[in-house]
Amino acid sequence: MNPIKLGIIGCGIAARDLHWPALQNLTDQFEITAVCNHTEPKAKQFAQMVGDVPYVLDYHELLRRPDVEAVDIVLPIHLNYQATKDALQAGKHVIVEKPLAANLSEAAEMVEFEDKYPQVMMVAENFRYHAVFDRVRYHLAQGKIGKPYAVFWNIFFLVDSKNKYTRTQWRVDHQYPGGFILDGGIHNIALLRHLFGDIVSGIAFTKSVNPNIGEIDSMSFQFETADGAHGMLNIFLSARGFSENRFLVLGDEGSILVEGNKILIEKEDVIELEETVETDGGYQAEFEDFYQAIRTGKNVVSSFAEAYRDLEVLINALESAKTWPHI
Ligand code: NAP
């Protein structure tokens, strides 16, 4: 099938725990030919893990390799812009982890890359490929709950010093607004936009409960979509005790509830549908999209332009928290 020769830049948690398992199922589409991490033990260990491939400590060296056609950028968020630009200038196709960039000015320049460079570029926003939400999208398109008019998404859990992500110092000393709320919340904004169209207005409340994990860790964002649906996204990452991830859509003929992998559709007090969807979170499907775009020329689902708008909505929401009107 002519696998794409892939270089991986950044050998941390996401590369190891999320991308590598997906790529192991796609050996007909991707062959990892080199990896890079600026600290040698991680580079060496990951290189051995993915098949004893060569490793380098400077990604510019990886970009000079003729046996690398495409790169998977899995670096701290504030490095996305420069690494993506360098990779495109070196003629490589790029898949870069979310969010697109650490700020809107870098993100805006990255959107221009879509016209400037002929290669494929996409953001690894796995929620745009998530099998559970693909089913929700299908049910909504089938009119299973009529016209959706409200969505409520509650995400309450504890991110403390023991969390593997908190141990990446760049997340605690984050060089982008919103800390963990931006890092994680970008998925939720992307998915909401994917299902309900653009978010056109809104206001957020933000709070820091545990200052040890960054600038803020709690947000309520009330919003409206272009189609007139109203919603509330609640992300509270210092929730002790009860935790939940509950996604509820109200339509004028019924409602859809998603908890974990389980989807329920209820109408008039009757459960009309109950299904459990197997998913890896969308990581394999995003790489398949990247492959198809490179080899067949199809457009990617998760473009830089979409990722820019995800970031803009979330950064504007964070800004709105500073200017609540008096009532
Ligand atoms: P991480 O564990 O810190 O991984 C980043 C890696 O990059 C580390 O191994 C780090 O090495 C290395 N690195 C830092 N600067 C470098 C440089 N200049 N050149 C080469 N290597 C360098 O972080 P992560 O959790 O994997 O996150 C990485 C990216 O994945 C972020 O964009 C994040 O938003 C995204 N992510 C996405 C998901 C998802 O579900 N889609 C989940 C998690 C993360 P050292 O540790 O030795 O400094």
C-alpha cells in the first residue's frame, strides 16, 4: 500500500501512549523511519520501542533526512508553530498535535501555511474522528431527536500532582492562556463545533482552585451556535469526590445522552436506543485521514483553519471571563 515514511518529533506521553498504539495498527500505511527527542534517554527508549529505528536529538536533523516524508509533531504546545514551519519548509507533510498553537497570532500564520505550502498539513484533533461522537453526529443527522436546541457537557475530575500530564513541567509553567483548560478544553470546543456548527457568542466564568496546576483549572462556558442551539460546557479539573463526563443534547423530539462509550436516546420517557461504541478515541482514524490526504489528495477533516477557529473560540471565551457585565 506504499506506506508513508514517518518521523516522530517528541517522544513523550502522547507519542508513546496514543500515537504509537494507533500506528501499530497501520503498518500498511505508515513506517516509522526516525524519531527525535531533545533528551537522549527518551529518544533512545522510544526509538527501541517503535522498532529500533534511528533517533536524533535535534529535530532539524530529522527534517534533513530523505527517508522522512512526513512528520508527526508531538511537542509541548508552545513549540508547535516553529516546528511546523520548519517541517513545511523542509518539504515534509505535517500532522501536529492540538491545539494548533500557543496564541492566535502564531495560529493565524499557520492557517496561511495551507496556501503557502503544497504538502498536507493537519491537526491531530482526535475528537473530530472519535467513533462515539461520529455515532452521535449520525443520529443527529438522522433526526433521531428532532432539532437539537441545547447541549450540556459536564467534565468534572481531578488533575493533581500525581497526574501524568501534571508532571510535564511545560503544562504547569504554561506559555499559553488557560493552562489545562485550554489544553483539554480545545477537544470539547472542536467537538461542539463539529457537531453543532460554529460557536458564535458566549461568556465564560473561570476559576483557579489548585494554583499548583497552572493559571486556572475550572471553567463554565455558556454559548450559542450559528444554528441557534444553546449550550453549557463545564470543565472542572480540581473536582474531588464525584467525577463525571456527561454529554446531553436536547432536541425538540427527544434527547441524547453520552457517558463514556455509551449512547442513550430517549423520547417520551422511553429509551429508544442504547449502544456502546468501541473506540480508541479517534487516534487511528486521524492517522488514516492523514494517509488518505497524502496518497489520494483528499482534504483532511481536521484542517489548520478549523483548529484556528477552535482556538479562537476558546481564547475568546477565556477573555470574556475578565469582563462580566454587572447585573
Ligand atoms: P510530553 O510528555 O512532555 O511530550 C513532549 C516531548 O517533547 C517530551 O518527551 C520532551 O522531552 C520533548 N521535547 C521538548 N522539547 C523538544 C525539542 N525542542 N525537540 C525535541 N523534543 C522535545 O507531552 P505530551 O503529553 O506528550 O504532549 C505533547 C503534545 O501532545 C501536546 O501538543 C499535547 O497537547 C498533545 N496531547 C494530545 C492528546 C490528545 O488526546 N490528542 C493527549 C495528550 C497530549 P523532555 O520531556 O525530555 O523535555
